[in-house]
Amino acid sequence: MGHIKSKFLTLLGIFMLISLLLIISSESILAKRSNVSIKEEPTYELVDTLTKNNKIIGKYYKIYVPLYNNGDVRSELLTVNLSDREGFVLEQDTYVEAGETKIVTFNWSTTYLINQNIKVNFFPSSAYAQTNQYNSGSISFVIDVVENNGLTGTSTPGFEIIFLISAILIIFFLSKKYKK
């Protein structure tokens, strides 16, 4: 009976040692993870302006979204998503290596000649992956669409001249009336 007890205690000790090693190794595995964030505000540049009859009817931009992974391992597959208030959406899938700053580039076009409020989101591409602070985030920024570039806008040409002539005539008649 003592022999069985000794083997049992030996097996129990080996089991406890293996369990302890698994716990320690799983903690070190869990400690290694990607930690992706939007490094700074996205930037953009005007690529082209579409005009018709000397009026702006659309603009094309390149938008640059900087993602940074300050974790120990490559990120899982992430989806970077751009959207505006009108519901226009662009998406791109990407990985970010450990310690890497990756610039994700989008081609954005608009026919709305107002400043565009763009929302940037990133999240795991897999629907089965859990979203957390290490693999998701968002930021909003504004594209300045309205700018003075020398093209005629929506003002009525000649209105200023008619207003100026009317003001001169009113001053002229008022000055004659007060002279009498």
C-alpha cells in the first residue's frame, strides 16, 4: 500500500509541476500582444478638383491614417473604416507589425462642397475576435473642402455693381434734396 501511495504522490507532484509551468508560460504568452492605436490625427491632401463651367462639382483627396503597434507581436487582421455623415464608407484590411507605424491610405471623393467630418474606426476583421482597447479605436477629423481657389462660386455676378450704382444715386438725390 505504501508503494501505491508513493507513486500517487509522485504523479500528483508531477501534475502540479506541469500545471505550474503551464500557468507561468500562459501568462507570458498573454503578456505578448499587439497594442494598436491611431498614432496622431489623420492627414489628407487634395489630389484633384473636378470643375464644369468654371464651377467646382467635386474633389478628390488622399487620406492617410497612421496606426501604431506598441505591442510585442504583429496585430491580428484589422479593418480600418472611414465614414461620413451621409453614410459613405471605405474599408481596408491590414496588419501592423510590432513596433511599426503603418500609414493606411484611402482615396476619398466628394460632391458635397462643404467641409467633411470623417470618422475613422479600426477593429478586428474577424467577427469572432473580441474587440478591446488593444485592437480597436476611433477618431474624427474634418477635411476642409471649402477654400478660396479663384474659381467662381455661387454669387450673382454684377450684383455688387448694381448695389454700388444704386447707393450713389440715392446719395446724389438726397444731397440735392437737402441743398434746396
